Amino acid sequence: MRHLLIIFLFVSNIAFATNECVVLLHGLLRSASSMEKMEHAFLKEGVKVVNVDYPSRDYPVEALAPLVINKAVNACPDGNTIHFVTHSLGGILVRYYLEHHELSGLGRVVMLAPPNKGSEAVDSLKDFPGYLLLNGPAGTQLGTGDSSIPAKMGPVEFELGIIAGTRTINPILSLFLPNPDDGKVSVESTKVEGMKDFIAVSHSHPFIMQMPLVIKQALRFIQTGEFAYE
């Protein structure tokens, strides 16, 4: 496995253009506050940031995606290149939206721990009493079966970098997942045909978006279209 060139990340100083907007989308059962460290990192670079808070439990993906993405895009200044950095479900919303809508000015996308091939944990737990109440309709659509939202989508046709986690703090859910995994999604399930770059880091699903190295890598991909390696 290629090693990350950590020193390079911290000394690299590639400036953003003045007409770029970065949209941040949190995951299921989370809020915009979970993306605040990522938000602050991009703001320090002088970029317009839209950190969207959305009701992840209230709607299926088909309704949630346009609701969330349209709100975010409308918050970006006219004429800006629009990038996305997403966590978990947020990545599925972007994929679904871009498969069904044109987005003028689309830039690059970084997905953190996305269930691009679904999650076996959802397959095992979605029929349990209380699962729908806790996770909402979108949470039941993220399995690996033919009827799942990930299975219905094709290869991506935009510039995408994926960061997967390899550390779990939820050994119970990890029992349902192929190793390696992040406690919610296996590393293999984060991948999707058409992605431009991919890295795996030793962090867990709930906290991957807050890790300094992950934030640096997200900045790097949005700036250059690639992650940093040795």
C-alpha cells in the first residue's frame, strides 16, 4: 500500500481561486456541527463554504437529494465553481442528484466513508423493530441488495476522490461487515466505478471527517484533483 506523504501535506500551499464554493454535507443522524472542523479549514483558505444542516431522517434519498443539494447550490454565489465534501449518506445524496440533474459549474467531490456499494450492516438490521424510527427512510435504503439506492446508481462521471476508514469503534456492527471496515461501511463498499482517486486511513466512521490528516487530504483533492502520496 502506498504511504501518505504527510510532510508534503503540511507544507503544500496551493491557493484556491476566488470564485470557488465548497459545500459540506454531513451524514445520517448527524448535523452540520460534525463538519465544523472541515468548514474552518476551508474558510482559512479564503473559500466560500456552505455547511448544510438537513433532516437526514425525514425523507427517502429520492426526495432528500434535491432538497439538500438545491439548497446548498443556491447558497453559493452565482458563477462559482461548486465543490462537495461529504460524509457517509451525504455522498449518496450527491451521487443521486448528479445522476438525475445537471449542475452547472460542478468542480470536484470528496466523499468520506460513503456507502457507495451499500452496507451489509443495513442488510442485517433494517428489519429490526425501531430501525426505521431511528434511521428514517433513507437509512433503510443503504443496503447492498438490488433494491437499494446504491445498487440502482451507475458509475460516477465527475471528479471524485474517496477516503475510507479502516478503524472501528463499533465491534458489534463490524461483525456484519467484511474487513477492513470503519464500523459502518467496509472499505470495499466505499469504492465506485469512475472514481479518480482513493485512500484508506486508520480512522472510524463517526469521526473520520474531524481528523486533521483527512481534512488536509480533502483540501488537497479539492485543490488539485488528487490525494498526496509518497
